[in-house]
Amino acid sequence: MKKGIHPENYRIVAFKDMSNEDVFLTKSTADTKETIEVDGVEYPLVKMEISRSSHPFYTGKAKLIDTAGRIDKFKNKYDKFKKPAAKTEE
């Protein structure tokens, strides 16, 4: 590997999945101003909307929480193209 191109400021950082409150620790250079206390030790905090503990691919569950309202935005945008329901004659 080339020397001098990799960051030197690795430290233990807490990553928090906001959809299920799961917290895991790993080394990272991610810049953050927030902190969290885990097992009595304070760590820098990075908040995420989805992680390995909530993503359907990893959990095997098909349900995905739509925190940003993307599904509703999509439905509202394409409602105008919806075909009117056909009337049935009795």
C-alpha cells in the first residue's frame, strides 16, 4: 500500500441505529460533535437511519421503516397518473 494516504486519526466511535436504538462500537475516523456513554465510557456518536440490525437484507424481515416519508412522497407524486376505477354495470 502507498504510504501517507491513509488517515492516522482512528478512534473508537459509537454508531447508533435510530430506528431500533441499537448501538455498536468500531474504529472510525468519522467526524462528529455528539457523544454517548456506553458501559460507563463516553464515545463520539454517529447516528444512522439504518444499519445491519434493522436492514431487511440482514434481518430477513421484509418490513422497512420509512423514516423520511419517501414512500408517501412517491405515492402522492404519481396519484395523478392513476386510472379511474371502471364502473361495473349491474
